[in-house]
Amino acid sequence: MYEIRKGEKNDLPRVLELVKELALYEKAPEQVINTVELMEEDGFGANPVYGFFVAVKKSTKEIIGISIYYYRYSTWKGRRLYLEDIVVTESERGNGAGKLLFDRTMLKCLEDNCSGMMWQVLDWNEPAINFYKKYGADLEGQWINCNLQADEIQALLGKVN
């Protein structure tokens, strides 16, 4: 029913559509500021910072899902694969594409000699939480996510200097 393959540059317009679909599902569509051009540079430029897999529906050749990952470094554990997003378009959810993408991403973790794989899930996203529980994933709740946007950093550094 589905083929999982490494993502290619010409997949990026569809990849960004799926990212926007995820943002809408997560009630934050206005947060997506990425573009196909930025994704092309960041994924296929001189210093790629992410990779991805796509799920292609065999009958239509349409990309119906993605798994986007990158590497991070833990001072405690070493090299880790970080699953940034796994998305399956709504009409295809529950048909096994998400499992195939997740399994392929776990295999990538092993292929690249990472000490493990990490990701986040929103606390209200019960379907995703239940999916990860089937794998026996450790869903720890003790860490608080922190972030600053580039314009906020600029404002802060402007005040410091």
C-alpha cells in the first residue's frame, strides 16, 4: 500500500504542505514561517541540517506522509537522532503509513550509530501518545521546553550590548 523512501529535493513542496497540515492540526498554522527555498538550502545545501523520509501511496504515487529528523548531541548519551515531525495526511491516518515511517526512522537511528531517538508530543494529542505507547516509549513529563525566536534574541542582544 505504501512505499517508504528517502526524501528528495523535488518532494519539498509536498513536505511543506504536510508541515502546514500538522500546524493546523496542532492549532498553530500561523507559526509556520518556513519556505520550500529554506528547506532546500537547509536539507540539500552545503551543510544539510536535517533529513527526511516520505511515505508514498503506491496506487497514486502521492506523498501522504513524512518523517523529518536531525541529530543532536547529548553530553550524557552522545549522538541522538531527533524526530522533529512525523505527519500522515488526515485521510490516510490509521492505515499503517505512520508505523512504516516511524520504523524506518528508528532504523536510521541504528544505521547511524545513535545512542537513541528522541521526539516530543503534545500532551493533548491522544492518538499520537497512544501510538508511541505501543512502542513502549518513555513519555517523560519532567522537562519544560524553552525557546527564543530570532527577533527576540536580536532584541535581547541589542539590550545587552
